[in-house]
Amino acid sequence: MSNWLNILESAVARTSPREVAEKLGYSRATVSLVLNGKYQGKTDKVAERVLEVFGQVECPFEQRVITPADCKAHALAKAPTHNPIKMEHWRACLRCPMRPEGEKS
């Protein structure tokens, strides 16, 4: 079983298929079919969305676990010249081995 599927199962176990489906932007039926191995389509988009919403990144700067979306928001944002602490974080993101791909600011 792949990592994203484990993450999906854990999210459903903590809440419900309906709640997880809402957060992912999929139907409850889709979530149930994927979990039961009966989804007829490709699961790559579902996997990507699960990791985006429920995945975790260990942030070396913050020294805590953050979501991939938060990581991407920090790393790919424009330089926050108005705030020295945010600028320090942004600079750390430039050197981070976990830096997400995307348009560089």
C-alpha cells in the first residue's frame, strides 16, 4: 500500500469519508471506491490531492511539521521585504532540500 493511501485511510479514520471527501474536493463515493480498491480511473490525481491536503513536510526553519501547501506558500512567495523574520524564513527556503518545485520568485 502506498504512502498516500495510508494517509487517506488515517484521515478517514480520524473523521469520516464525507468530511475527507469535502476537504479533497471529491465525492464521498470516490473516496470510498479508492479506499476499497474499486476505483476504475487512475488514482494519480487523487494521490496528488491527498498529499497536498493531508501530507506533511518537516520544516527545518520552523522545526515542526507543516503541510505541503504551507511549505509551497513560504518557499515560492515573493521576498517579504517588509518583515525581517519572514525574510529570514524565505531565505532559508531558498537553501532548503525540501523546497517544492514551481515558479521561483
